Amino acid sequence: MTPTVLETCRPACEPEPARHASPPRRDDRVVVTGIGCVTALGVGVEPLRESIVAGTSGIRPLDLPAPAAPSGAPRLAARLRDFVPGAFLEANVLRRMDDVSRMAVAASSLALSHAGLAEASDRPPADRVGVIMGTSFAAASNTDAFFCGIVDSGPARANPILFPNTVPNAPTSLIAIHWGFKGPNTTFSQKEVSGMDAVAYAMNLLAHRRADVVLAGGGEEASDIMFRCFARLGLLSPGRRGTGPVGLRPFDRTRNGLVLGEGAGVLVLEREADARARGATIWGVLAATVGGAAPCGPHEYDHSGRAWAVVMRQALAAAGVTGGDVAARGWVAATANGSRYLDAAEAHAIRGCFREQADEVAVSALKGMMGALHADGPLRIAAGLLSLRHGVIPPTVGLQEVDPQCGGLDHVIGSARRRRVETVVVSAAAAGGAIRCLVLTAP
């Protein structure tokens, strides 16, 4: 069979023909049969669906100590609400987990239930179930507390319970331990493409029949230490200069920085033949994904968007989808986070990908709802799957006046758009040049 997971390793600066193989046979396609979400919008699939339809946001005033931010700057974040870890984990297990792992295990529980795989008897053998997660910062607060303990009290008095959760692969491992899964277990930590890379690798495992079910997802926390670091770097709204209105406004003329979010999203992936054989509900097809790189510095984005456009075109071609298909019955789930450079670069990329059809392609960025999570790819894929099912394109919350640099696109502003949806293009780019694009299609 032909995998649909493709990598373009060398920097791509100019448009080039897509290099891809023929799409796989229908039964070999990778599909999503379960969705688990723990976000500031709520716990489970339904709060996410309601927010997509209503255009509501989980961003609220932040109840943390004042960070090293410009004087008088309001403090906002998309922090969890209605999340009770004890509903998913026993107390003796809960106390040994960091916050990201708690969210991830809870999201895995929701995803397995959603897929009809909550009981071990319903699942393949444990060694045929994999867990692949992405995270950029993992349990930063846990790591901070552990090393502060060493500095303050000496190594002999450091809390040993904290140490196992200082590694980025803790959430992935703890999901596997919690459920007893013994299949492939891998963690990706590549800044803003971490969650997308996790899903791509999971697709590869299924394509090569190294697993029969894979849980793929991502998670981040909005902790005190993360808030302080981002604020000190001048990345949080209202930015280093402290000017302009505070908030997360993707593609907007007045955008001036991020508002941190937290949460976890986990997807249950299977081959289509296996899913249909057990009568599972199929939410969507992961038709193709392509990864690439752009020539830029370790802390910069590809400002031109040219390499990003090439990767998007290759993903569409690998999925057998045209720009006209996306314009007529689809949309782009953008990764725009309200920063000056990333949003403009993504707009350049979308225009470069769709060219003369760009102004007909609906574009929506979801970080105005969920906050800026580096590993939010699986959550944006989940939103895309709900869009396929319910025929709705969410609005870009926070966008009121499109920046001219981000124009030439059909931005969804104000309210959700009702129409038939058959294709969703989910894109991401990380500081340092990593790029990932994934194409969802209706089952």
C-alpha cells in the first residue's frame, strides 16, 4: 500500500510540482473514530461543537500572580473550566501526575469512549494499540517546581514525585500505563507543529500496519512559569511595546500578541476497513499530510510563506483535492495566533497555495476560542471533524478588521457559516521553519 504521510526535507522556496504517490485504497485510509477534548471551552466534544457554532471564546481574566509584563496590562488566558481530574483518575494516581498528563489521560478516556473502545474487550490486543502525543513545553510548572526545590533546599530534599514528570514524554507514557497499552509510544516536541507531527506519525504507523488503533494528540498547560516567560519575551498581548487593545485577534489589523491557552486533544485513529468492520462511527478521513521546512532562523517564521505554500499544495495533491474543491466545499483551519509575523506569513502561504482562487477559500483561526496552545493541532483537527459532520465553518473570534497583509482571503468573521463541508485543510508552522499540513475529507 502507499502511505499518505509525506516529508519534504529540504527547504522549499519556490513553487514546485507535488511529489506524491497515488492515494491509498479506500479500506487502507486512516480515519478518526473518536475525539476527546479538554479545553477552556469545556470538557468533551459537545462544548467544542457549541463554541464552533456560537463563536464563543474560553479566554478570560487570568487568576495568577502578576507577571513581568508592562505595567497595568490586563492578564488574560484560556484556562480550563469544568474540568475535574478526579472524574477520570483515582486519587492515588492523580497525585503522581502533572497537570498536562491529567488533561491528556482525561482526553484519552473521552476519546476511547467516543470511539466505542472504552472496554478492553472492544479493543485490539494491547500491543497493537499505540499512543503518540505532541507537546512543546510539557509540564513546565512541574519542572520549575522540581529544580526550584533543588536550588532552595538542596538535592537531598527535592521532591522525588515531581522528577518523573519533568520529561516531555510523561503524558504519552502515562496514557499507555493508565490503559495498559503496549504498542508504539512516541512523543513529538517541535514547537507549534508538535501535535500535528504526532498525528502524522500515527497515520504512518497505521499505514505500515505497526498498530491497529493509535491514540494521537497533544497537550499544553498555561502555568505561572509559562505566563511569566512569554510575558518577559514580549510575546503576550499587548506585546513588548504595551500598546493597543489586549486580546487574541488572528489576522486583525490591531493584533499585538498571544493569549496563552491550555488543554489536551486526543483522536482515535484506525484503518477504515477495521473501523467499518466493527461498526464504528467515522468522523472523517485523514486523507494526507505533508511536512517540510523553510529557510529561517531558530526563532523566526518563514515570513514569505513560499515554502509553506509548497507544502500545502503537496498535501492537497496527495489527498486528491483541488483548490476548487476547498473553495466550494471546504475551509482552511489556520494556525494564526495573533502575532504580527505568523499571521501574515500564513496569509501569504494560503494565497500562494490557492492563487487565483484564494479569495474564494474560507479561512478561520481557532486560537481566538481556545487560546494559543503550541500543540493544538489535534484540537483543530477535532474542530475540522465536527465541521465536516455538522456543516458549519467557525468564525475567527477576535477578528474584526482584516490587516491588509492578511487580505485577499475569505475570512469568516462575526458568526459561523452554514454550508456543506467536505474538505478541511489544517496547517501549522513553527518558529525555526518546521511546517506541517494535513487534509481532512468527509467519510
